[in-house]
Amino acid sequence: MGSTLTERVIEAESMETVMALFGSFDENIRLIEEETGVNVIARETQIRVVGGEEQVKLAHTVINKLIQMLSNHEPIDTARVAYAIQLARDGQEEAINDLISDFICVNHKGKQIKCKTLGQKRYTDAIAKNDIVFGIGPAGTGKTYLAMAMAVRAYKSKEISRIVLTRPAVEAGEKLGFLPGDLQNKVDPYLRPLYDALHDLMGFDTYMKLIERGTIEVAPLAYMRGRTLDDAFIILDEAQNTTTEQMKMFLTRLGTGSKAVVTGDITQIDLPKGKQSGLIEAAKALKHVKGLDFVYLTHSDVVRHELVTRIIEAYGRYEAHKEKSSAKETGEE
């Protein structure tokens, strides 16, 4: 005896909403059908969801939330659809409302910069509440960009008077001498992602004016030594490539009225063998310090191309398998 089919009907506001919901070549709806096991049929503004009772309930919830996002002028793509399905499966569909209503700042083109995942929201909330925050997670989770957005917001609301951005240059050793050109030419390639984020958030002209005034400073980590940074929002990017000494030096630069965000990916450490990552050491040594928070982002928070998520997951499985095989060979298992 076959299972009973259930049908639910959703009425969209307009044909434009239906088209945006379905996506290019119906890719959004195809993803919903594949992930939930339902059939979705549109007749003008009426959307019918047909399938098993639980599957229809899940798809119905997801589609309603996506329509709500569209009515709030939120763009929909397959990454957002997949994340909405994941939240609905976990019973956290109401959390999508937080992502819809909340925004950090507006970029130079007038676009609202918002958190796209719950992990990102935890991260920005932690930055708002704490003087030092560590954002640790894989590539594509928005660690650096969101820290920049929070820095721009703090500057625009006059919470701080300058923004300082830094990275360990040329992996962790900062051996710049062999590179061609003057100092700026030497460090620019390593600081480029920071420049790009600022250009997007502020616009090139505003960014250049603030650089000339010294309101924004972008420099290699070595240039932080011996300084005290007051009334500043300081971001240390690629912190997995700091040594323990460099990390301690950076964290003790914090002055009155300042805030620091440290970002890094502990799966992409470029330090020489035998050198411990300052980021990993800090996570162990500082986890109980008040006024400081660690936020761990995961592959679920990746907001780049959906392939990035699959690549990160595949590497995770590969590394786990390699460690298990190694343990068997050495008799540790």
C-alpha cells in the first residue's frame, strides 16, 4: 500500500516573487525538491507542495521563510536555500527572522551588509559585546569581512576614531627583504584582501582619504611592536600564521577605548614545522579570560560558492581518514 500524499498551497505576493523564489533555471526549487523529497508546482502566484506529510511540512516551512526573505528585499540563491533547509530540519526556522531583520552597516553602494548564517550572527554579537574576539573557522565564512563591517560601523557611530588592520606578512616570518620594490610594494600583496574589503564597504575615494589622514592604517604585524593603540578598532587577520610571541605582542597592544578582532583558519597554518601557531595557543591559554570571546565558525557558515562548502567537507573527511589510518599503523587505536 502506497503512502498517502499531502498537499499544501502557498499564495505568493506576485509573479516576480515566484520567479525569484524558483531562481535561474528553477535551481532553487529543484534543490528544495531534492532535499525534501516533494514536488513543487507553480500556477501563476499559487505554489503547490505535494509529497509525504513530514516532507511537505518541511518544504512548506522553507518556502514560506524564503518568500518572507524576498518580501524584505533579501536575495535568494542556492546557498541560502540550503541553509534555510538546514535550519528548518534542526527546528531553528524562526532564527531566519533574526538574519532578515538585522543588518550591520551599509556599503558604499547602499547595500545592507547582513549576517547570512547563525554562526555569523553569533560572531558579530560577540564583537559588539566584547573587547577582544577570536573568529576561528574555514575559508569563506566571512570572518574578515564581517570584522571589517563591524569596524566601519563602530567608526561611523563614533565609538572609535581609527581602524587598524594587520596581518603577518610572508607567512609568519615576515621576511620582506627579498621582495622587489619599497616597503609598500613588499607588503601590499599580503594585505590585499583587507584593502578589497575596505574598498567594498567604504568606496575607494573615502578609503583613500581616511588612509591619508591616518584614520585607517593597514600594516604588517611586525609594525605593531612597541605601540599602544587607543580608541581604535584593530583587526588581526590570518592569525593562524602568528607565533605565540607575536600573538602575545599583538594582544598587549590594546589601549583605552579599543576593540580587537583576531581571525584565522587553523586548518591552513603556514608556519615552519616545529613552530606552534599563536592562534591555537591563545585558544588554550585564554579561554577563561573575561571580556574575551572565541567564536568557532564551521562549514555551515560558508557563504562563498557552494562548492567551497563541499571542498571543506571533503578535506575534513580525508584528514579524518588519514589520521585514523595513521593511528592503526602505529597501533594507537
